[in-house]
Amino acid sequence: MTHIKLSQMPAFKRAYKKLTPTEKEKVDEAIHVLIKDPSIGEEKKGDLAGVFVYQFKSHHQLMLLAYEWNVHERLLLMLGVHENFYRDLKNKR
């Protein structure tokens, strides 16, 4: 298997830093899923074309993880709950 480069944007790093250890574990699991199968997320259209969003549960809360990918790299863009997520994501692009 080829080596996948994992990169993080500042918005992702800030959100990740604020999580509890248990929440970080859930995010890490989601990242492993994305490394194995990046097409699992939903591809966005319009302003966010090329961005994928993967949804997963953490403590009964739906978390969203926005990322871009190609064969060699996964770029983690943003992490958060649904409220204002897409608006903030558009502002960061």
C-alpha cells in the first residue's frame, strides 16, 4: 500500500485541540476511515466543489469532518458540529 500524506489546515487543528481525549479518539477513528476509503464522505457542490464531508457520532452528537483528497494525500479542512459548519467552511476556502 502506498504511503498517504495527512495534512491539517489551521481551522482543523484549532477545533481538534479543544476536544476531550474521548472525542479526539472518535476523530482519529474517522480519519483512519478516510485514509482507507476517502470516497466515503459526501462530495459537496457549488462553492464547495471538491470538498468532501464525512459525518460521524461522538457522544450522541453528529460531527462533521471536511476534507479534500487525492491518491497520495488527505487534507483535513475543518471539524465541527452542523451549526454554521458549511457557512464557516465557505469562508475558510
